[in-house]
Amino acid sequence: MENDALLAPPLAAVVDRLLSRFPSEVPLDAIGEETALVTGRAEDVDAVVGAVEKAGRRIRESVSEASAAGGPALLAKVLKTARALQMTSGRTPTAPEIARACGLAEGDVRRALGFARTLGK
């Protein structure tokens, strides 16, 4: 793709994966999740968003019904639950543990945690 020369190879690979997975609209949470796996830096999320838009794709706000319905409340619920589990266990809880405690799908928990990581950087 044209933007590969402007992006570091790992980020160009993220863009390519997103473009192949989502033919018309790319969910913002998918961008955050994919970028968090590579760098997690906010400026890299911005670069990926720019490359996706330059490739002619629209950005949409969410990928799952739970994410769409929850938004900031979903993120707050996941983080609150993670903190509570950490306090009781003395260690960082896993995504499946948080999902069970929240009653959410593991994928929604992972997306929320990915967003939290990108927001924290």
C-alpha cells in the first residue's frame, strides 16, 4: 500500500491487516487493539488511523454490541473490576478473569484494556 513508506514496518503490517479484515469501515477499537499489540503509543494509533483513512476506509466507533452499548461505561467497568481483582489477589488479573468477574465477553475486555493502554501512554 502507498502508506507503507511513511509507517514503520510493524505499523504498516497493522494497517494491512486492518484493511484486509474490514473492507469498508474499520472499527476504532480494532485499530486500538491491533496497535496496542505492536506499540501501544497514542501517536502510533493516530498514524494508523491516518493511513486507514488515506486508503479510503471510514473509521467507525465500535466493533461489538457490548462496546457500542457500553463505551466509556464499559471501560470504567473493566478497569474497576481489574483493580478490585488485583487488590484481592495481589497480582494483575488476566483478561479471562476480568471477563468472568464482569460478565463480559473476553474480546470486549481485551479491547477495553487495549484502549486503556493506549490512553495511558
